[in-house]
Amino acid sequence: MDANHVNPFIEAFFNVMPQIGFTNIEKRELF
């Protein structure tokens, strides 16, 4: 996903995910 086209909600979601224990690999698996 191109960061320039991520909407603010999704961007914030990804910023918060590491705080709740998600890794980069898990983020790719979710999307």
C-alpha cells in the first residue's frame, strides 16, 4: 500500500498497532 494514499484513519490504525503488540509481518497478513 502506498503511504501517500493511506487515509488518515488507516494511517492512525497502523501507528497504534505496534503499541498493542502487532508486528510488521502481522500487519501484512491482515491486509
